[in-house]
Amino acid sequence: MILKTLALLIPFLLTTCQGVAFAGEILPIAFASFAKDDLYRSGQKAIDEGRWNEAASIFGKVSERGGSEADAGLYWKAYAQHKAGKGSESLATIRQLASTFPKSAWLDDARALEVEIRGDQGRPVQPGAEEDDEIKLYALGGLMDNNPQKALPLVQQYLRGKHSPESKEKALFLLTQSELPQARQALMEIVRGSAHPELRLKAIEYLGVSAEDDPSLLPALESLYAGSDPQVRRAVLEAYLIAEHLPGLAAAARNEKDPRVRIQAIELLSAAEGTAELRALLASEEDPRARMALYHGLANAEDLDGLLAGLRAEKLPGVRVEAIHALGNVESPKATEALLSFYGAGADRATREAVANALSNQENAKALIGLYRTEKDRELRKQIIRMLTDMDSPEAEAFVGKLFESNGQR
């Protein structure tokens, strides 16, 4: 086993002179990282197999040796101790984690574990009696699960208190987890801006999260969109995306009067892969700026057929150029073939320049070299050379080198 391990570590043995002792041999420091990972994995395996005391011992060693996984070691030690029925020892380990690593990413999980342990010990955390905001929020979450009628007024009281915006957002999320009509009403008051206006945008986002599983909430979002300012409408569009509400996004992309909000709706429709909706909009849209956004939306959604169908029929020169740029964001042989077809006989200079830029965006040195060899416009040839010199491509580098060798006669 040791020989096999050493064979895997030959590169490290050849590149370091510092070492640590292992099985009687001096191995490089790099091997300490390997062994460290192996120890951590053995602790995880012990947890997976329910060997709680062994896992606590292993993760105790992980924390004792220090390093980037020391805080994780303390958390998993506390977790294993709790599972082994050693709640008091687990709480002591959690306190050690909090004092030794006050900024650890594992503290949230540790606080949740503390709430669970204290509940098991018959000493449940009382939200109103806690000074630590995180503990108080975890207690509210547990109470919301077990006794929502009692938890709801405490959550509302917390929202009225002097807490950080981040803590209030976490409390707000608890409202979305309750099926109580009073909780839904409290959330809608914040969504409408009649309570806690500083939380309104976050409440709209959470309403989108809830609407993903409960489509009956979508009319509330649509009603909110219809009578709100641009900032709120933007937030509603984001909620539509979360809820995968393609009809709402399509309606906004079609009817929105604010150009910036409308472009956002098109972009989010693309993010939601609403290709059928994007195609339908492109077929009827007349505004040039919106048409440009639709082409980019189709490219981002990787709907190459829809993009090409629109591009081949495009009559507006400026929009056509932008559509070609969008096509350059699609990396596929079919896209390259289409770009080269637009460069053919009769193409105006703006189209040819757009195709060259699109191929450059694809890092397609071979295609650009082909354009250079057929292009007659000296200025455009210079642009193509500049594109080739900007590429990290052996083929482009070799071609430019040959140009120098032949004094530019190529």
C-alpha cells in the first residue's frame, strides 16, 4: 500500500526537499496534504457508517492538527458526539468552534446543531430569551415547524426589531415556509410595500420562490407588476424567472413601455430557455433595439435555428449586424458555416466586418485566415490581421509569421 502511494507521489518527491515522517520514511510536505485528506475521508466514512465515537475521535485529530479543515473537523466532531448521545460534550465542542474560528462558514450549521441538542435535552431555545441573532433565528425556524401559530407573532415581532438587514431577510423567509393564512397575509403586506418597505424587494423574490411550487400565487405577482414603478417591476421579473413563469416574462417583453425593463424581460426569458416565446416575439417585433435583444436572447438560449431563421429574413441593416454578432456567441460548426455564408458575394462591408468580428469572438483562426485570403478591402484585411494577432492560437501565430517572411505577400 505504501509503495503504491509513493508511486502516485513521485512528482511531489521530485519537486520538494521539505518533508514529514510517515511509516518510517521522510516524505514531502505535499504528502501531508494527501494524508490529511485521507484522514478527513476516513472520518466521513465513519459518520456514513454510524460509527459515531470513532468519527468523533478522527475529527478531533483533524481539528488538532490545524490547517484549512480544522474548523470543519470541530463541527463534525460535535455532530458525531451528538449522534453518540454525548450532548454536553457536543455543546462544548461547538463553543470551542465558535471561540477558535469566529468567522467559520461552519458556524451556521453548528448553531442549528446546538438548537437541536438543547431541544433534545429538554431545554429548547426560547427565541425571545436569546441575544444571539443566529440562535434566535434558528429557534424561530424550529418553532415555525412545530408550532406555527406561536411562531408567527414572534417572527413579526423580530421583523419590527432592530436587527441587521440580513437577519431580517432570514426572518422574512420563515413567513414563506408557513401555510398559515396569517403568514401569507403578512408576506403580501410586505410585497405590496405597506409594511417593512426595506424588505419589499426581497419579499417579492421569496414570493417567486413560493410561486414555483404554488402557481396560485402568480396572479399576485402579475397584479403587482401592473401597478408598480420600474424597480419593483424588475424585481417581479426576477421572481417570474424563479417561478419559471414564461407567460409573464413574454407579456412583459411584448408590452413593457420602459426600454430597460423590456430588455431585462427578454434577457430573463432567454435565461428561462423560453425559445418559443422569443421566436414569436421576433416574428412580430418592430423596435430595432428589442429585435437586437431578441437575437442575443436566442443565442444565449442556444436556439441556433431560431436565430438563423430570423437573421436570414432580417431587413434592418443595423439589426442584421447585431444579429451576426449574436451568432458569433454560438460556438458550433453550423454557426461558423452560417457566418461564412453571410460573407459571400454581394455582402456589404458592414456585414463582412461583423462576420469577421463574430469569427474572432469564436477564436476561429482558420476561418479568419480564409477571409483574409479572399478579402480585397485593405482596411478590413488589416482588421483581420489585428484579430489574428490578438488570438492565443498556434495557427494564427504561424500565419502571421509567414506574412513577415514573405513581406506581406500572401
